[in-house]
Amino acid sequence: MTSKITNCKQLFKNINQDIAWSIFLLLSALILYLIGLGDLPLRDWDEGYYGTVAKDIYKSGNWLYMTYHNEPFLLKPPLIIWLINMSYLIGGISEFTTRFPCAFLTACGVPLLYLIGRAIFPSRLPAIFSTLVYLTLLPMVRHGRLAMLDGSINTFFIFSIFCLLQSFYQKFWIIGVGIGLGLIAMTKGILVIALGGILGVFCIFNKSLKILKDPLFWGGFILGFSPVILWYSLQIIEYGEKFIKVHFLQQNLDRLSTAVEGNKGSVWYYVIELVKYSFPWLLFLPGGLILAIKKYQQSWAKLVLVGFILFIGIISLMSTKLPWYIMPVYPFFSLAVGAYLAEIVQNNYQFYPKILGILLLISSIVSLGVGVYFSIKNNDFQLLTLSILIGITFALSYVNFLQKNYYFIFTLFVGLYFSLGTFVMSDLWIWELNESFPVKPVATLIRENTPPNTVVYTSYTYSRTSLDFYSDRQVIAQNIEELKKLAAISFYFLLDPLTLKDLNLNNYKILGNTQDFILIKNSRQ
């Protein structure tokens, strides 16, 4: 009797500790993901696309058949765009409300990963370490804060994994697997095949295929995929062959065999991306993978090896290469690194490879040197502050590592967290904004000088979706030959001075200029 009471007390203690850790991790993630979220303009491509489509829904009230400036939007399923529109309905249209749904969902993946760790690791420490690694990964924070699909997909995927693991102990959790996969399908279409396949392979290696015989498993699939099937059916009925061609072929299957829109790279593209952006946790990844191989009979090791190797392999073989495609690998990356860090601590601090300490010292010197050089060169105080924070973090971690003190791990966590916080509060975190002209002044010029629903043609190199979002007009880029043809039938042009001269227009009115662009109204002859 005494033993049962003791066990119950320990169980409640563990539950309370898990709740406390989950709340702490969620709050830590929300701070990092939401702070300064609306300070910078929307980025081109995904953010501009989804924001503009959500604005169209906001204005028209047509949730079912999405449009981009009154033209059918057939590229992606609607879930995230619906959530952005709901955010607009609650908080108005802004950068913050555009990014909030994706940032919030990505942050929710942090405590969910902790719960996965508690389900597969024999102790709490590797679960904590894994989650803190995930929390402080630069690609997760940067892309997760943007109005993009990939951070949300990670959270839905983590939810599916969590439900699968929990179902080994309590059967009803298996319902969540189908719901999670259905959310992925409603967010990014056929990506669900790859991620669902990873779960299937894991079940094979873990000898858990008996779940396929469970009615609850299929009930979860029906719940998760009924909205998906209904939405796709309605789109095909409405748009027919055009929807199939654009959505399934151009946006999905073509990316497997061809480099869509010139986004190509070598088979090592994603390995290089991992090396570039997962530092310093990358230093511990080889140890984590080796540890997983040594303990391959344990569930966590099977999950890490299957997920990491399979997903890297799948995306490496795709012809279209984009940096954010790698994001579903980061939960497995984090679990591997977290397990290895816990192994260092739990093994009496005896296993401290010297090379790791040397690399931390080199990282400190390089971070300070490069950061100081470029901050002085560009007169950028924000970059200087960030480089000093990172350099000090690596230096202190090196000192603790040299003394075989496990506090080097917590130094890295705390230092990286505050460095990332500084980063996202700066103007540096969306560095792509520096690749083109500031969009807001040009958008204001167009919006204030053209009628609603006007199509404006521009001489700029490419069409910018962020310009469409802020101007409330569709601004289409064309080459000089096309502009000459359009001059005979169109009114509004956004041109650089040289192109305006080359067009040799006889009768036009200058409506304004900004950022080296001139907005004109052309009078047809």
C-alpha cells in the first residue's frame, strides 16, 4: 500500500513538472517568436502572396474560392490563409496580424517537442535539452516568424508524432495522427505523403504496424482528411483541369523533377544549408547520430534515424531547392543533439571531445572578428551588438567546456536565446528586404494615384508580391518589348527613367516619383 502511494505521488510530481516545463517552454517560445513581429515590412513571395490572398477574402468574404487580385489563387491549400484572414478580422490588417498565426503555431511546436522527448527518452534531461535546441535554432526562429507555411507544418508534424507515441500507451491518442496529417495536407498538399511515409517507416522499424488494424486510427484519418477531400473536390469542380495543372503539377509534382522558377542546387544543397544555419548545435549532431546508431534498438534512436535520413534523402533528390524545405528535419536534428548533450552530462562529464572545445573557441574569435569588421564597415551598431553577444556566448561556453563543466550547455542555451532575441528585434532578421528597393514608399505612390483594381505594369526586374499587398494593386513586371506593346492599350506604368525614355511615349502624365521610379498615366492614341 505504501509503495502504491509513493508511486502515485511520484506520478503526480512528474506530471506537475511536465506541465511546468511545458508552460515555461511555450512562454519562452512565444516571447522569441512574437517580439517585434510587425516591425518590418512583409517579404516578397510567400508573405506577399498569402497576405494579399487573405486580404481578398477579408474584403470579399469568399473563403472557399480564394483569389489574388480577383484572379483564382490555385497554388496552395487554404488553412494558413484562412487563419491569416481570421487574424485580420480580429486585429485588422498589418504585418503583425499577417505573421501572427504562423508564428504562434510554430511556437506551439516547442512544448510539443518536449512532450515527445518525455515519451521516448528514459529521463527528463534529454527531453529538455532537445527542446531548448529546437527553440534556439536560427532557421526555426527566422522562418517560423514569417507568414510562411513551413513552421506550422513542423508543429502539425510534431503533433502527429506525439499522438503516435502516446498511442503506444493509450490507444485513443491514435486519432490525433490522422488529424495532424490532415492539417498538413490542408496546409501544403502532397507534402503529407512524405511526412506520413516517415511515420509509416518508423512504425515498421518499431514493430508498431498493428495500429493499422485499430478503428480509432482510421477514424482519425476520416476526421483529418474529410475537410481536405471536400475542399479539393470543390476546387476541381469549380476550376477543372486548370486547378489540377497548376496545383498538383506545377506546384507539387514538377518540383520533384524540375527546378521550378530556377530554384536549383546540387544534391548536397540541404547538407550545406544545415551546416550554414544550424551552428553551433551542428557541432553536436555527429555525436547525436552516432549515439542513435549505437542505441538503434531504442524508440528515440529509430525515430531520429528514420526521420533525419529519410527526409534529408527525399528533399535532396528533389530538383527544386529552397532553404525552407529542410525545416521538417529540425525536430529530428534537435532530438539527436539533445540526446547527445544529455549523454555528456549523465556520463559523469567524462566524454568531452577536445575538438568541440576548440571549435567553440574558434567560433568565438570568428564571430567577434567578422561581426566587428562588417559592423564598422557598414556603420551597423545592431550587427556589432549581436556579434559581441554571440562571441561572449561561445567564449564562456568554451571556458566551461575546458573545465568539463556541464554549464557550458546552459551557457549556450541562454546566450543563444538572448542573441536571437536581439536579432529579431533588429532590422537584420529579414535580410532579404535589402535585396530590393523599400516597398512601402512605392506602394503608397501607386495606391494614392491610381484607381482601385488597377493593373500597373513596371520595368522592374520581377513582380513583387509585397508591392501588390501594400499598394492594393497588381503590379506586373515586363521587359521593354512587352511594355511597348502594352503602352498602346494600358494606362498606368511604374518605370525607371531610362525605360521611360526608351518607350518614347508621346502623351503621358507623371503622377509622382520615388525610389528611382516614376509613376505615369499614359493616354492612348
